[in-house]
Amino acid sequence: MRSSMGLVRRRPFAGIAIALLLLLLAMTWVWRSELYLFPSIISAYTAKEYCSCRFVVNNPVDYCQRYVKQWLPSTLTEDSTDKRIIASGMGRQSSAQWQGQRQGCRLLPPVP
């Protein structure tokens, strides 16, 4: 017991750093399912918002690209004939399609 107390007294910042690291690891373990799903949020948000900007509000392409621009990189593919948007970001891909004037755009289920 005495040796562990000596470490904290001699190196208080090391003890705090170890405690913060253990706290971070515990939080990562508790939120592991949410952290796993986070990359999908980026591509889904981009696809849905870009689809709405283009086909519901009828804004021009350059405006909508600036509208959905994020700090994290993502790519957009627009199919104007089907009114479908495919967005990729952080290794995930999502697509949204215009459903009609009253329904707007809807995220499509992922293709396996």
C-alpha cells in the first residue's frame, strides 16, 4: 500500500493521467455501440440534407454542396433522373431518394 501512495505523492500528474485514461476506457466501453454507429450518421445526414436541398427546395447544385459541407470528408453522387443521392463518408455509404412533393426525401435501407 505504501508504494502506491508514494507514486501518487512523487508523481501526481502521472496518477491523474492514469485515472483519466481509465475513465476514458470505461466510457468507450459503455458507449461502444453508439461509437460504432457514429460514422453512419455522417453519410446519412449528408444524403438526406442534400436530397432535401436539391429536390424538395429546388436549390442549385453548388448551393446544396456548400449547405451540406462538413469538416469530415464525404463524397456525393447525384442521380437526377431517379432523384437519388448517394453519400459516402468515414467508410460508410447512405442513400436518400425523393419520394414526392408531400413526402420529401427518405433515407433508403442499405444494400448488402
